[in-house]
Amino acid sequence: MELKSGILSFRLNTSLTFTQVDLWPGLSYCDGKWNKVIIKKNDSIISASMNELMEHVSESRAQALMVNSPVYVGGIPQELHDPYKHLKLEQGFGGCMKDVKFARGAVINLASVSSGAVRVNLDGCLSTDSAAKCRGDDSILVYRGEERTAYESHLQPFTEYLYRVTASHEGGSVHSDWSRGRTTGAAPQSVPSPSGVRSINGYSIEVTWDEPVVARGVIEKYILRAYSEDALGPPHTPSASSELVDTNTFTGILTGLLPFKNYAVTLAACTLAGCTESLHALNISTPQEAPQQVQPPVAKSLPHSLLLSWNPPQKANGIITQYSLYMDGMLIYSGNGENYTVTDLAAFTPHQFLLSACTHVGCTNSSLVILSTAQLPPEHVDPPVLTVLDSRTVYIQWKQPRKVNGILERYMLYISNHTHDFTVWDVIYNSTELFQDHTLQYLLPGNKYLIKLAACTGGGCTVSKASQALTEERTPEGVPAPRVNPDSSHSFNISWTEPEHPNAYPERKKKNYNCISLSYVYYDINYSSHLILIKLLANARDIFEPFLSTFPLAEEFFVGSDYRQDFQTSEKSYFLVRGG
């Protein structure tokens, strides 16, 4: 079969006969459009048709046609030219072919089934701008000169041109064979906007489009892009895009969208030279879906209630129609609000909460969260147990409260004594290590102490009742020397003060102070004597060491017998001793 100079020829040569049918379509096929060509042998009838035109002839001696050799499309190899010189075949085929099909079987892809190819361009069909070039020798002069190279510009992209050289001198001219050259492709000149778009769900859409009219190259892929129309300012970056490399399909799925949003959808067509996006877009609104990323509620904790609140889902995916709040698996609230208060709860008690948010499409649950009511101070604290170890040391023990009402954080011990009439309490122990005993040292002998225990949680502290401890008595400390004042030439007025630390029980001290004198008048003293006064303080346990006070009366030293005056006898007594 050959198409040449407006004639479609089909030649069939068998061992018995040679048959040829010629169809004259003229140059009507030089219009840049696809033309359908069919050659057929049906019994003794051989036919050739192009579009609506057809010619046929009848064989006188028909034979069955069996093809057992390679099929050559677009020309024959060089080694076959000599055996078939009588056919006067042209050097190859200039144009495009597609949808090649034999009588039996489906349409084949020549690029995938061919066993060999020579000077075959698989980049696609030419631009329609080359349509006029198939109408014969309508060539134009592009160069004249003596150089052997030429450069031609301002050509159309992705277009095939035929060139030949004419060499001439005074003796005449001669023409070379025609050679083909093709310009490279360019990005498509214009791309139409999508012809249709529909929502599949809230996350994907189906887009349809038409093939660009002027490709200026082989379409390598299509790109669908969706721009958010809800964003402030002009869109610069698409929210979602999808590349489709099957250029024979004009329908594609675009995913990665968000429900309940407005988008502008565009189409881009790409060649190897670049991509061109449609100037106009097709708008669509995605439908609602069930919410996503529902956050659990948070709470302000009180001892017997929880003030719950929550935020809308991070991805609402539509209009929230209802919230449902569950506590410990039971529905406690349903509505459109974003807060709820649970009352009548026990202190420091955990509860499980779950929040469900709904659109008209469906509902989504948050994760479970455990929220606890606030702590309270311990309900009851027993008084500490006090053990007196000696006159200055007390060992203190206590127990953990039976109902803590929270997380136990610390223990504190308070102490008070008669110094401030048991009205001032000082902290003597404060620890978070939660020991249950403490040794209190450096107390004063013969004193009564009141000690309280405080147990503390995050909700506060509870203080126990006071326990009493009496330290053992011991000898007084800090006994000052007496003051001696002359009363006359033969007498002194001697006075003294209480010891700094009597080290005796306050009750006894108070009882005896009313009958104990703190002064004494000493008579019948020789003028020349030297008096040494020793004041001793005695209590029920011991006599303390004396303090000495010397008072000179004359230059001469008089030695007399010791004198001891016991002027009071009781559990607490003062003794005055004279030395001479």
C-alpha cells in the first residue's frame, strides 16, 4: 500500500496473479486532521478506502492470503529495495499513524510491538501548521550563497520541515533529495479549563477535561490543581495536586482535599518543554464529613465538682450539630454547648471522660481522658505520741491519717510552752519525706511542752489536738550572784534574783515563789570583817554550785567561823552562806 501524489494504491502480488486497486482522494487529506485508511481482501474482492471514498477490484483467480513474513509500516529496509525496484517505492513515509489494527485482534501499539525501527520519531504527531507542506513542491528559498551551512529561525514549534539543496553554476543546476527536520516542542500555547468536576466525597473530586487544541509538542502529562478559596489573599500554592501520565484519558481523580471547603480547580498540560496552566478555573465546594481530631475535655477541679469545657474539633469538616459528653461510660450531656459542670462528686476521685462531636454526616469520638476532683485536707489527724527520753529530749511518733483526701505532701510539728502561756506555736519540723517519727532535742528541763501534728495535701493541712510532754527536772542554771548593800555600820541588805533556768516544773515554781524571799538583812557584823556571800539555789533534785560575791569592810581581814542561815525550807529553797 502506498499513498503518493494524491493516489492511494493497494497492490497484491501472488504466485498466480497481480492485482492493483487505486483510489484518488486528491490532496483532501492534507488538512492536518486524521484520515482513516482501510485496505481489505475479502475472497476475490480487493478494496481500498480513505474516509468516505472507496475503490475495489475483483481477482480472476482468487487465492487465500496467508501472511508469514514481517509487516513493514512506513517503508521497507534498504536491502529490499533492489528486489522491488519495479514498485518504485518512495523513501519512507512522512506523517503520523495511529490505531493500527489488523482484521483479527485489537488495536496495537506500534512502539511496543515493533521489532525494529529506522528514523521513526515517537514524540507524537506534527503541528497542523505543516498541513500545507504535503501539497507538493511549494517550498520557499531560505538561503542563497556559497556557504555550506545555513540557519533558519522563526519556525513553528514541533513542526516538520523538508529541505533540499540546489547546486547551480553556468552549466546548469541539480537538486538533492529532500531531507526532513523537526523543531522541538514547546509548552502548550493555551489549555482549556476543566469541563466538569464532581465531588466523590469530602476528600476527593473527579475532574474531566478536553484535549488542548494546539499542543505544540507531545503531551507528557496532565496536572490537576485545587486552590483554596477560603484562604485570605490570592492563592499561590495549590492545596492539592495530582499528576496523570496517561494522556489518552481525560478524566482524573484529585485527592487530598478538605471537607466543607471551596476550591478552584485548574488543568495544566505539560510537554517536555514545560507546562501551561489554564487561565480560568472551575469552582466546587466539597461536602461535609464526620469531624476529625476531636480533643477530649479539660476541667477546672473543685473538691466536689468538675467544671468541664472543650474546644471545637481541630478539623470540624462541616457544621457541628451536637456534642455528647460521657463520664465513666454514661452519657451526661448532649447539646451544642462547649462546657458542662458535674457536681456531687467525691473529693480527689478520678473519672473517665469522652467527648463525641457530630456533623450531619457522622460523629467522631475523642480519646479517653481521666480527670480528678480537687484535693481536700486530711479528714482527721491523730495527736502524736510523745516519749520523754531525758530532761532535754522527746521522741515523737505519729500515724498517717485514715482518710487523706489527696496526695500526702508533708508533715509538720508545732510546739508551745508556758513562755507565752501556750498561745504561740512554733514550727519545729517540716518535711516532705513523710517519715512518721522525729526526735526533738535541746529542750529545757522541768518544762511542760504541748506538741501538735499537721498533715498536708494539695488541698491544705489538718492539725491534730495537742499532746503534752514534761521534761525531767534538773539542777538550776544561770544563778546570778547576790547584791550586797550596807544597811548600817553593823548590817547588810542582801538581795538576789531568780535563776535564768530554774529547770523545775512551772507549777511548783509558781506555787513556791509566793513564799520564797529574794532578800535578807544580815546583822551583828564586825567592822573589820571581810564577808564572802555564797548564794545557793536548791530544788527537789539537787543543790547548784555557788556564785561568790565579795564585799570588803575593813583593811584588816577577820577570820571567823562559817555561818549558814537556812531561812526557808521547801521544795525550792534559797541558802545564804557567809565566810570570814
